[in-house]
Amino acid sequence: MKLSTRILLVIAICLLPTVALQFAFSWSQWTQRKAQLDTVAIRQAELLAGTASGIAEGARILLGAAAEYRQVRTYGADCSTRLSALRQYAFGYAFIALVDGTGQVRCASDPTLLGMSQSPDWAVEARKARNFTAGRFTRMPQIPGGVLPFYLPAAAGPEDGGEATLVGALDLDWLARNLAGLKQSGAALLTNGVLTIADADGVILARDIRHQDFVGQRFPPAALPLLAATRPGTLRIRSIDGTDRLVGYVPPTPTSFNLAAVVGFAEPELMADVEQSLVRGALLMGAVLLAAFLMTRLVARRFIEAPTRALLEVAARWGRGELAARVPERDGRSEFGQIAAGWNAMAERLQRREEELRHHADALEARVEERTRELQRSNDRLSAEIEERRQAEAALLQAQKVQAVGQLAGGIAHDFNNVLQAVLGGISLIRRRAGDAAAIHRLTDMVEEAARRGEAVTRRLLAFSRREELRAVPLDLGRLLADLRDVLAATLGGRIRVEAAVAPELPPVLADRSQFETVLLNLATNARDAMPDGGTLTLRAEASQVGTEGAAAGLAPGDYVHLVVEDTGEGMDEATLAHATEPFFTTKPLGQGTGLGLAMANSFAQGSRGALAIDSEKGRGTRVSLWLPVTHADVVVERVEMASRGKGPSPAQSGHRPRVLLVDDEPMVRRMLAAELADGGYEVVEAADGALALGHLSRDESFQLLVTDLAMPGLDGVGLIREAQERHPGLPAILVTGYAGDAANLAVGAVVGGPFALMRKPVSGARLLDQVAALLSGARQPAKVE
């Protein structure tokens, strides 16, 4: 913050109490005037209420005088004459009438009121009066301006024993003129107020201003609360004429003869003098504050800012290296003058010190140059040594890669040589024993079993490399371990005792059930081989919560189920344990193990967002720990079969040969699949690539199914399905591939419309025919992945 800004802030803080005091004084005046206006409004309303009460008292006296006439009490023949004579001296009254107990007008000062076939509303209301009171606003044909009836019960009748009510109707036009006369010069009511008298329902009876416009109308909704009040008060509302007013009122109560007195003021007019006073005070205060501010600003600039600016300019020159610059010492008695003298003395000392440092720097620079040359020579030698070490590490890493690739290739070659040996040997025997059907059936089973072993090795390799997707579903490990315990006990033999300890209320986990069962079976098999003389295999499962410390083991913080597979076998030494999860690493004799069991288990754990750990010691057994993440979804108990026989009638059964377009760039595979489809009763048209297939589809629209390979030169299977389904919407398609994982996702995303399925090689003839029948029968429309 600049010094000038700080000075302005100090000035503002000094003037703030004065401003606050002026504001408080103005606010006090404002609120005091508001309170005074409320009091004035109430007093004016009370004065108006007194006038209304006086008029009501006059009506009581008038009706009391009428009740004294014997002709009135006895319904005499000259009753109307007496009332008419009395009416001549009652200024402001439209008529005086006598109503009997049945609501009939028996006599009246106005002859037109006699002999009416139906009692008027004011006569009906008269029967309800039990004491003197004012009625409601009443409009009559002969009196357009309306009247206010007053009621006085009186004993009457031929024998003075009947019930009757005297009614005096006050002319409301006369009442309005009377209200206007109340604001004459020197009167107690203020001339700038609007006087209004209303009945108990809030209907306006008289108004000194614009009486004819509002007589008979009800108060606006904002003013209705005054009708329910019990004491005088004020309201700030928008009046019936659309003007915002301060209203003082006296509510309609029995003491006020059920009449409401209201006086309204335009509050801005009453507050004008106070507002003008406040404005003048504010302007005067502003002028005083401005003068004080300007004078203080001039003094601060002369005696504070100018010396400070001089100090800053000299300091800036010192910062640029001009140590010879000096601050002017104008007044040695002031604080700024003393600061200037101190700064000048400091500058002299700094100037001398700089010269000394310059000499030292020159000497130091020479020494640094010499030392730099020595460090450069050392750095050159170190760089040469680092390069030699990098080349040695690269050679070692390459050797390790070659060793790992050799081990991997050896393991794969060993397993597939066994498979090929069984296949080739079986084919040779089939050729030699072509006439023996039983031998051919047995040998084909052996060849199929060998092919299945090769398929299993491929799937384990894909699971290890995570190229085969994990179909994760919620699993109940407690139920699975209970079901697998008996299976493992029967599989491992009588010398191995299988024990299971599962914690109750075990939460479900999210994992691939098939892969989990395979992993558990591999671990149990390894445990059996490690206990040739028998032993105990223990399965334990419990809930586990992993915090931030689990990151070291590759686990994200959260809830897991901890599964332990522990045996009492021979165990592993450190060297074996270090390579236990490497692919094709095995300590079993040649031909008895693939070396993929633990590698697949480790890959399964990581693919399920869990972790695998092995703890073993020579002679003390092995403990394998598997962590799987907890899920809150519903548990899936049964496995879903991807294809089943009998989904639809075969072509032979239906008598119709559907046309199938088969596309594969491998002639041997294409011929085999074509033969399978032909044997199944389908008419097959073959194509070696996607371009030829599109040509067939363009020329022939009778194809009912497309079967294509994924990887082909030019247009691949995914693009072919997309083009085919765009040209023939709803065309079923099967994508056959030897890949997994990524291909499934890509193929499902390629579907435009129509039934679709993905099958992985090797594909048996039965599975292919089942899938073709399912798609052609329309049993399922969405994309399917096997």
C-alpha cells in the first residue's frame, strides 16, 4: 500500500467518528419524527371517532324522543305524522321509521316506506338489535347516496307489550359534508388528512374527499386488519385511491357504536421539513469534512510525502549501484532529517565496504575459474564411467530379456509339442484304422482332448497377459468356498485334509467366477504337489479394511475380502519364491506342470483390482493371500451359459436351406467352417476377404446370415459387419476371432442394427450351429460375446 493511500486512510479514520455522530443524530431525528407522526395520526383518528360518536349520540336522543310519543308506542293513526314532524327538526336524517317484531314498517316519516310487500334489508336487521347501535351501509332507490341506519329497541303495541324498533336513517351525503366542514381553519383536525368513517364491515360511509367515488366500497385488503383491532393504532398502506398513506384508526367496537374512524396522511408531506433539515445538515457536514480533508492532505503532502519520496528516490539510486547519492538534510531537528543523516552515514560505510568487496571478488573469481577447470576434468571422467555402466546395464537387461523369452518360448513349445504330438499321432492312427469305427471314435476323442488342452494353455496365456476380459459379477465367496470344499477334498485325495474357515456375514466381492474357480483349483493343486506324504489345506476368508498403508501392496484404500490358501507342505526357498509368479517357471518334473498357475492367479488378482501375496519358507509350508474388492451389488449365484442346443429348428427340420455368407482369409479355416455349416443344412457362399463379401451382398440380397473373421487384409470383420448392416438393416452377423478382450469391445461397438454375436477360436461345429440357429430364430437381438 502506498504512503499516500495510508495517509488518506488515516484521514478517513479520523473523520469517521464525526460522520458516524452526524448519521446517528440524523437517524434519531428521523425515527423521532416517525414516532410523532404515529401519535398524531392516532390522535386525529380519535378526534374523528369522537365526532362520529357525537353523531351517534344525537341519533340516540332523536330516537329516544320518538319513543316517548304515545302514538308511536301504540301504532296510533297519527304515528307517521308525529315521526314526520320530528324529522323536520333532525337535520341530516333521511327518514325515521318504526318496525314491529315481524319486520314490517308500521309507521314512517316517509310515506313511501309504508305498505311494502317485502321487508327491506334495514328493517330485517332492525329486528336483531337488542340495544342502541349503528347498522350497515344501506343504499335505497329514493336515496342514491345511501344511508346509515341507527337502531333503538322500544316496547310498543296496542297494550305496550309488543316488540318494536325505531330506525333513524342518517343521510351519508350530509355526513360527508359534515366531515368536510371539520377541517375549517382553526379546527382540531389537520387540513392535509383524509377523513373516513366506515361501518363494522369496512364499507366506507363517508369521506371528506371524493366521497361520491368511494362511498359504499369496502376497504382494501391491506386495511382490513383494523376491523379486528381492539385499540387505536396506525397502518402504512396504499389507500383505496391508490396513494401511499400513514393511516391512524379507531376500530369499530360497541363503545364506538360499531363505527370505524380513519384518518390518512401522505407521509412524505409530513416528513418534508425533517428531510430538508437532514439534507441541509448532510451538506454542511460534507462541506466541513471536505475542507478538513483537503487541509490535512496538504499538510501530509508537505511534511510527510515529500521527505519520504526523497528517501525512496535515493534508496532506488543505491539499488542501482549509485552509492555516491545522498539525501538532502533540510531540517536536522525533525525525524525525517535524522533519518536522512543516518542514511547518508550508512551510504558512506557501504561505499567503502563495496570497494573492499570488489578487491576480494576479483581474487575469488580467479580461484573459482581454476576450480571450475578442475571440476570440468572430473566431470568428463565421471561421464565416461556413467556411459560405460549404462552400456553394461543395457547388456545385462537384454540378456535377461533373452533368457525370459527363451524360457517363455520353451514352455510354450513344450506344451504345444505335446498337443501336436497327440493330434498328429491320433490322425495317423485314424488313417491306419479307417475301417474300425470304435477305434476311430476313441482316437477322435483323444485328438479333441489334445486340442482342448492347447485351447486351455492359450486361455491361461491370455489371462496372464490380461488380453482376455474378466466378466466380473458379484460373488458370495462364503457360499463358493463351501461348495468347492467338497470338490477339492474329492479331487486332492484322501491324504489331504481340506479345512475351511469363513467369517460369518461375509460381504460379496466383484470378480470373474470362472477365473476365480480356476485360480483356486490351481492353488489347491500346487498345495497337493507340495504335500506328497499328505497334510492339511486350509481355506480362510474374512472381511478386511485397507487404509493408505495398503498402497505399498498395490491396494487402493477401501473394503476387501481377504482369502488365504495355506498348506503344510515343503515350502519354497527364497530363490524359488522370487520367481514363483513368473510365467512357465516351475519346480515340477518335466511334463507335470505348465508354470502358469501362479502367474495366472497374480494376473487375475490385479485384473480384479485386488492383489496377490505369497509367504513361504522351506520346510514350513506356503501361504497364498488374495485380496478382492467388496461390492454392494446383488450376488450372482448361478453361472450363465452362453449358448445352448435347441434354440430353434434346424434347416433339415424346417425343410428350408438358409443362405449364409462365410468370410475368412485363411482357406483351411474357411473350408472347415463351410463344411460344418453345409453339414448343418445351410447353403454357404464363401469369400476370401471383405471386398469380395461386399460384392456378393451387392449382387444378392437373399443372404440371411453373415459369418466373418476379425483380422483380414483390407476391410476387417468389424468394418464388414458395419457396411453389411447399413446395406441390409437387421442382417444377423457372427464375428469369429482368435483375439480376445479388446476385440470384444471393438466388435460390440461396431453393431449398427440387427442380431450379433462374437465367438472366439477354436470354434466347434456344434457351437457354431447352435449360434447360427439362435440368431436366425430371432431368440435374442442384442450383441452377444462368448
